[in-house]
Amino acid sequence: MKTYVLIKGVILLIATLPLQTVVADQDDELEPGKPRHGCFYSREATNFDALDNRNLIVYAPTKSRAYHVQIAPPSNELRFVEGIAFDGRDGRVCGYAGETVSFGGRGAGRRYSITNVWRLDEAQLAQLKDQYRSPDGDQQIEPKETEGAEIER
């Protein structure tokens, strides 16, 4: 009888662990400087910034809650997309297997796998943006002056 009660208690404990993890993910404060796995509801993704061809920052629901999202394979169209749509389990995007993102505008119709999602605090967001910013501060690169090709007549 004691064994039965012990097994029942262990099963109950194991069954409630995922619920505790979901609640902790939404309510805990971030430790400064420490990236951490995060989840967001796809319907709350209001804006995004493309960092390069496989990294983007998603704001869900506002700019105060930012997430670093990595996709695979890399997409050359990521910097030029007009819209974004996420497909996750139960409406949540956490970087689990099977979760995808698709883009509107250029590159429309193709789905990309979401490989990682991290919740960012303000310092991490600023550091990530600085890391991916061009060294010249997004200035236009002017072509060099050349003599050109010689034409024989």
C-alpha cells in the first residue's frame, strides 16, 4: 500500500512540472545579462526586426517584451519581408520541433523552422542590436572611383 501511494505521488509531481514551467516562464523576472529560453503567443507578435538572414527580434506583445528568434535554413529575403506569421503548438512559439515561421511579400509561401527562442531584457536587446549593426552605422557605401574599361576604335 505504501508503494502505491508513493508511485501515485511521483506521477502527480511529474504531471504538474510542465504547468509549473509555463507559469514560471511568464511571471519570473529576467536575470540581468543571462539569456533564457522563452515563449510567446503567435497572436501577440506585433512587430519584428531582422538582424541578418537567420536571426530576428520579435516584439510580443509590445517592445518591452522582446524575443530573439533563430530560423533555419537561412533566408536571404528576411530583411525585405513585409509581414510575418508564426505556426506553433497551441498558439505558442517556443523553438520546439515543428514550429515554423512564414513571411509575407518577397519570399512568401516558404516556411522556415524555428530553432531557438530567447527572451531578452533591455540590456540584452541593446547588445544584440549593437552586435548586428553594421560598423558604419547603416550608411550607404559609395562605389570607388575607377578609370573604367578602355574602348578601342
